Amino acid sequence: MLLRAAMAAVAVTAIGAVPAHAATGPAITVDQGRTQPVFSYADAVREHVYVESSVDSDSDGRLDRVRVDIIRPRESGPALKVPTIIDESPYYDNSGRGNESERKVYDAAGEPAKFPLFYDNYFVPRGYAVLNVDMVGTTKSDGCPDVSGKADVLGGKAVVDWLNGRAPAYHDDGSPAVADWSTGKAGMIGKSYDGTLANAVAATGVQGLETIVPISAISSWYKYQRSNGVIYNYNYMSYLSRVIDTDPPAKCAAKRAQLDADADDATGNYNGFWAERDYVAGSLGDASKVHASVFVVHTVNDLNVKPDNFSVWWQALADRNVPRKIWIGRYQHVDPFDFEGRRDLWVDTLHRWFDHWLLGVDNGIMREPRADVQVGPAEWITQRDWPAPLARKIPLRPAADGSLGLLPARKGETAAFTDTRQSEDAMVADVGTATPGRVAFTTGELPMNLRMSGTPEVDLRISLDKPTSNLTALLVDFGEDTRIDWRLGQGITTLAEEDCHGDSTASDDACYKKVAANLATRPLEVVARGWIDAQNRGSLTEPSPLTPGTYAQVTWKTLPQEYTFKKGHRIGLVIAGTDSTYSREQATGANVTVDLRKSSVSLPLDLVGALINLPKGHKDWHGPKQVRLPVPEIKLY
């Protein structure tokens, strides 16, 4: 009862209304569904504490202490408790945060003077505390980086526990630090590794974490570094640990060696190491424990944190009816603050999201369409969910003449290639010309726009002359068009002009450079990509080599996409071996034979939406369940 009383609700005053029990002191003010900037940013309390975690990651005989830099309204305390926004990061003293790579800056007394990003400038005047947390093993925290393993995750969880009186914290002099200003309600936000930590802590089910906003975040480190047994990078976990750890190299050398050994690059299999770093269905936490609401932001062309990290997480949350919202862009690894033309909307949407989930403001955000989706360089739509609710899987089938259509190939038709190591550009070049390292199939010119929304699936019946082969499947849009050039600057150019969101001081301003989208006109676009080691076709934990000379079915999902194939363009399917653009693996040299009659690629197409603009009498209108794709002119010779 004493703990419950100490965590009494914050006083909130609504303009134009007198509460039944009006606050006599300072209060958070709400107008038109939004908290108002009534607290002084310049006078805010800037302090730090060290929260004690439950892990000793550097084996020094002491539990790791996590550095927490805090900024909160001067008025916050026992008489005015405020909610908390947390950005936990390993990057505060190395690569920095945001498009302008901001780092923390401290004053002469060692207190934080500059907090990266706009969260503090904007939300502190509106009655929030903002915490920049140094992940275990980084910046001013104890320990060794665990690359989102137990130490990293439980360090972040301890901060939420401290806000709720369940974990100890200390000042520099060793005296206890108590969050007597906290309501106990916290939200976590961050991009990339920061957002990954938000996913991970939410998956522990920790009480008090009311919402998370993971931006371009990992939900499964296996998916981040591997695809169905194909390894993207070798020894990556120790590499990343070195990047984020600014301690002397010897301190965590043993930990880095353990990371590489446990990751098991020798096989590429899923094991206990990856299960600990899996927040969808892992051993440390999983989606079934998530009670926080989740606002997902990701981009379909993010080839760093590949988009299956959001799609699988999103589906797991949906299966459990977790309150959620999503923005899906077309850039590379870019924060929504830097989506061209969306900055003001992003700040306002995030504002209303936190107000609703951390202060209980009824501002209607959960009654709005759940998904905002970018469908063109400057075009966004809203819909009630993602993928597009009317999307249906439509199988396209390859044939020996190089066509890709709705009918299966003739019995006995095959195509063959050799698993060689080649770039993605080489795989999609000159698809009308036969090459030994790939086979390619295309539709004819499309009679109308076709919108794909979701995750394509490849289903091949293959025979090898060796026990396994790496396989790559590429879904390609052949057609001249102007698209976001996400390969250049991740899709954006930083401009000289700034705009401001929040209040500023001489040490920490709220102004950031604007951006513009990079555009390019090209004859084709690789829309979806998928990779598999054929011996992992049935299991990621126990490989099953193929018997040379016999056929086996190999089925796998590509990365998800949100894309419109335009009228007059052609859809292409390219099947090849080892992809040198996204994998460091060597080719097996296996000769691959594909039984075309029993092979297909299924596309999640919003055909009902596409048919709205197609007259009923049109020769290609065959009812809402079927659209005829014309036979292509391009052949395989």
C-alpha cells in the first residue's frame, strides 16, 4: 500500500475544465488532446544516477551499474510525479545519435548538458522526464556489451524497475538515489540498436513499461545476421561489441571471443545464443509477455535491419492483440524524423502517442487508421492495418520459355544454373540472355497497376549434384520509373536549413537540419529478396543435406515489401546461388536443377483494390479472385 501511494497518479489539468479535485500546485496541462509546454526547459533538473542491474557481465565480482542521465521539470518530485521517456543506447560516445550524429555533452560537474535528439527539448516542457541510458558496457556504464543478450536487456529492465521502486540506484558518492518524481509509467524509444533494446525489454514483460516506439529495430538477431542458414557477416557480434565498447580492448576480449564462439558461424544454425536474442519467440523474453503498446516504424528498403525484423514482430503482436500502430516508409535505415515532408506530422503523432499511453489523454489516436504506408516517393496512404487487409497470395509460375504467369509449366520442364558467387546487379542484368549462374522469368506488360503488400514466398522443387546450395530469389520490377534512391545517402540528402521542435538552451538546441528525398530514374528495381541454405529447408537448428540427384521441395519467404508494379511494367523472378552483395559466404559450386511445374512464387497482391479502376468489361477482368497476366515477350534462350 505504501508503494502504491508513493506512485500516485500525476495531476493533469485540462484547459477549459475544472477537475473535481483540482491540483493546488504545478500541473501538467492538456489542451486539444495534447500536453502543453508549461515547464521551463532552461530550469529543468539535469542529473545522473547509476542503476544496479542483476548481471555481472565483466566478471569483476560486482553487479553492473547502468549510467542514467536524466532531465525533468524543475517542479517534478513527490508533489508532482511525471512519466518517463527512455532512449537506451550503446552509441552515445561513438557514432552518436540521429542524422547529425549527436553525442552527449557534460558540464564541469559531470552532469548532462546536452541530450541528443529532440525528445528532451520537446517533451520536458510538456511534463515528461527524459532518460538517456548508457547500455551496459558502453559510455559511462559498467560491464561488457552483450550484443543484446542477457546483460544488455536486464540492464535496461533494471532502469524501468528503478522508476517503480524495484531496483536500487546510487549517486556518485554511493548514497541511494530514489525516483520520487516518477509515476512509474515509462516509454522506450529509439532507432536501430536503441529500438532493439526497447523490443527486448518489452519482451521481458516488465511492469511499468507502458509503451515502446521501436524504429528500424531488430526483433531477432538471427534474422539480422542470417537468413535461413545463409550468413550475412562472419564474426559480426564481436565486431559490433568492439565498435560500441570504448574501454581498453583487453577488458572485454574474453567476452568478445565467447560471442563469436557461441554464434556458431561454422554452421549458420539457430541455437541457444540466437534464442536469447530473439524477442518474438526467444528464451529471455518473447511476444507473449508484451503488455506495452507498440508503435513500430520501419522502411521496406532497410538492408541494414532488414524488414523481416518488423514484419514478423508485427504479426506476433497482432496475434496477441497488443495495442499497436505502424509507419512504413520507402527509405533505407532512416528515422521518421527525416522522412521528407513528414517531420511535423511525426512529432505530433509521437506526442499524442506518449500523451495517450503515459498520461491517459483521450486524444483519439487509437481510433485512427493503424497503418501509415508510403506508396510512392511523395505519396502516403492510411489503412486499417498492414499488410493491406485485402491482399491475397497469388502464385506466379515460371516456365521453360522464360515466362512467368498463372498457369503451371508443362510436365518435365526444367531450368538449371550453377551456384556461383555474384552480385545482385549481375543477377538481374540482361535477363533475356542466358547465363550459367542464374535463371530468370518475366511476365509480359501488366494491364494495370498491381499493389503488393506483405511477404512473398518462394516454393521451388530442386535437385542438386551436391549436398547443399545457397539459393537467392529476387523479385524484380522491370520498367523505367522515378523511385526513391535509397542506395544514395540511404535515400535522403541533408539540407542547410533547419527547423525546431521544442525549447533550446545555449548547450542544447532543438533545431535540426531538414532533409530532401533522393530520387533516381532507373529501368528496374529489385523489389524483394530472399535467401536460404537448401539444407536448412526444414529446420534452422538441424540441417538436412540433400541427396544428390533426387528432388526436394525448398520453400522460404523473401523480405517483406510494400510496392506497386505499374501498368506497362513487367514482374520478374530471378533465381540464383550465392549473393555477394548481402552475404560473405562462398558458393558451393553445386549444379541446381529446378522442376518448373512444381515451382512458384506467391505474391501478396491487393487485387480487389487494383480492380476498382479496371472496367468490368475489360478483357483482363475475370472477377475479384483472378487477374490474367499476359505472356511475356522475353524468353530464355
